[in-house]
Amino acid sequence: MKIRVPIFLLTLLWLSSCACDGETLFKGIMWSMNKLAGDGYFPSSKIMAIGNFERVEVNMQKSFHDGVRYNEVELRLINGRGPQLHVGEEIIARKVAEIYAVEFSKINEYDAVKITFIQTDPFNPDNLAMSEYHFRVEDLISDQNPSDYGLQ
């Protein structure tokens, strides 16, 4: 513990004295986080564009209950504005899960992908609507289908 504090302070001092721009620094931090968590941990812009989402949150859960291991990736897609989202939400959920399964390098360590759509009320942020879709990882990997499920 005593060694970690000086190393952290030296790193912080080095970063604060860096003359590089913030965007380059942010890209470096994102790159290192991506390498630590696994390539593709952060959802790509392709996923964001499918439903024109404001933001995406990723939550990794690993549990062990009654001798059974269960690992799940949850993607929370917030405030989507795409017209396809209102017509075929389950189709979009499947497409997002498949894209994430292809892009995330450590997907084989997980059993399921949960896609959660969250829509908030712009006038009252306490009001929100949620819908969830669960997919088994083995189905997502084995069912790599080149069709776009009707999304153009």
C-alpha cells in the first residue's frame, strides 16, 4: 500500500504536466481500459447508430450460486430515437447482442448477454420505461447470420 501511493502520485504529476491535448490523453486512457477489460468492451459506434442511442452502459456480472457459475454481460441502451426501435425492439436487441458478441474479445467467458432498453421522460426524469432481452452467448456465436433482420 505504501508503494502504490507514491507511484499513483508520480503518475498523476506526470499526467498533469503533460503538454498533450485532452483528446489524445482520453484516447490513451480508453485504449488502456479496452486492453484491460478486453477488446470490444466498450460498445462500438455501430451499436450506438442502430437505435440512435444517447449513451450505452456496460455491466459485467459474475456470480456463483449453489455450485453453479453464471456470468452475464448487460448492455443498457438509453434513450434510443431510431424509428426501427419502436417497431421491432426485439429485432434490434438481437442485432445489438450479435454485434457485441462479435466485437468483445472475452465474450466466451460469459454465459449470457442482457440487452436493456431504457427510455426516460424528458419532462420528468423519474419516469422511465424499461424492457429487457436475454440471449445465450453460445446462440449468438453459433448463429452468425449475415442477414440484417430487416434493418436497412
